[in-house]
Amino acid sequence: MFSRSRPLHIHGGNEMMEYHSIYAPLLTRYITFKRSFGYKFHEEYALKEIDDFFYLVNAKEIGMTRAETEQYCRQRPNESDANHAARINCIHRFSKFLMDAGYHSFVPRNITFSSTFVPRVFTQDEMARIFVATDNLKSLKGSNCHHRAMPVIIRLLYATGMRSGELVNLTVNDINLKAGTILIREPKNGKNRRISVSDSMLEILKGYSVRFNVGISARQCFFRRPNGQPCNRNTIYRLFRKVLEEAGIPHLGRGGGPRLHDVRHTFSVHSFASMADSGLDLYYSLPLLSTYLGHSNLNATEGYIRLTEEMYPGIIADINKISPSLFPEVSHE
């Protein structure tokens, strides 16, 4: 029988994760097993919830009972359907692992969550207002470094479509100001990629670097706090909410958006619209945008064609020209 006396430590990203329950050694084995297949495994926090639950119920033996599992899978007050489904599916996978390891464990039914969320795509006019509001942004208490970086951050998100998590993890060395390229490391799909940026965006990055990154170690974050840590995504989001207010763009409350991630959606739709205006075949160019965005498959990217048609009715009709050179070259590291 496993002992609960000593917590086990698991590295999740840059943080140390501690597991305390009787399942701690098996949680370690499970994560190691997943990563042995080359998966970029990101369920440490979800597994921590499972660990906390079985620690609190004082589980003494390995093997989840039906009663324990159903108690854990019960939807919590104010819990979103998406998070509820994610919790159930995580314990479903871990319980199957226990079964494969020779333990009798109740396996809850896996459930499918279909989101009805429709991304908010900003218009060209709204993006112009966002840029103006960002340039005139007043800092929140304790967020001066974020306030200084916001005009560059928002423009970089819109110019490249990268995820905010990818952006805050960029180091000085990742942004090649001579070649005009950015190396995006450890993205969501696990494949590093190098993208090119426009000349105008490159000049903005150079200007920011001259002000804040001269003499800084190449390993330091490009956008960072005074303590050297990367800019905080939550602070960036709070400032973005303030920008939306100043730009006259209403926020619909929790879950209603607009979200910072919608700048990425906007980049994608505006890119497709620009392609269509140029007479390019959108479906031919779909893999190019998919690779540039770092999508693991074409399904996520293909949805942007529908959104583009909804925003710009008829724009996809009568497009016959084919060109493979719309996006700068992307190389996987």
C-alpha cells in the first residue's frame, strides 16, 4: 500500500506541483507514461483536483469506488459545462490507467461537450479604436510595466495571431530583430514554429527593445515585470477590458466576451478577408494559415472561413486564383 506521508512533486510548466493523496505515486506514473509518447501533457492541475479530492475523503486503498467517483463528478455550483466535462473526462482517463495497471477502479462514462460559443471578431474600425485606446491607456495600480507593453502586445497579437500564452513566454532571444522572425516555443500543439513579421511590426518591436531590453540577457522574457518574470496574462486581460471600455466596445460579462483571445480570431478572419480581396483560393491557402497559427489540424482553421463569409457576405464567391505565398514562411524547429 502506498503511503501518504510524503508529498510527490511534479513539474507543471515552471511551477512545482505537489500531490499528497494515496494516488500520488500513480499520478506521477500516469504523467510520465503520457509524456513517454511525446505528448505535451498539461493535465497536472486537473489531476491535482483529483488528488485533493481523494486526500480530503481520506482514501486508504487504491481503486476508485463508484460512490467516490460519482461524488467527484457531480457538477459544482456555478461550474461551467465545459469545466465539468473536462473534470469527468480527466478522471475517466486516469481510472482507465488504474485498470490497466491492475487496480479495480470504477470508470465513469466519458462525456462530450459541444461548445456553442461564437468567437467575437472585431471590425477594422474597432481594431483602430482599440489601438488608440491602448496608446492612451492609464496604468492600473502596480501594473506600470504591463501598461508600457500593452500597445506592443495588442499589435503583436493582431499582427501574428499568436496566443497570449505564447506571447508572454517569448524571450529576448526568441525575437530576431535582424531577420524579422519570432520563434514560438512550447505552443499548444507541442510543435515549435518560427514565423515572420511585417516590416511595420518589426519596427515597433525594435523601438520597444531599444527602450527596455538593451543589455538584458537573451534568456530574459521580452515582455517582463521588474522582477524578471513574464508579464502576467491576467493583468493583460484586465487592461484589455479597460481598453475595450475606452474604445466603446461593450463587454458582455463572464463567458460573453470579447476576450483577449478574440484578437487571434480577428487576425484569422481579417487574413482570410484580405486573401479573398486579393482573389486567392481560401481553401488552397487553408494549410498555410493553419501552420502559421500553430493549429494541430485544419478543422479549427476551417471555421474561420465560415466566420469570414458571415462577416463579409459573398466574399468567398468567384474566387479562382491560387497563390501559395500569402503568409510568410513558417518553419518548425
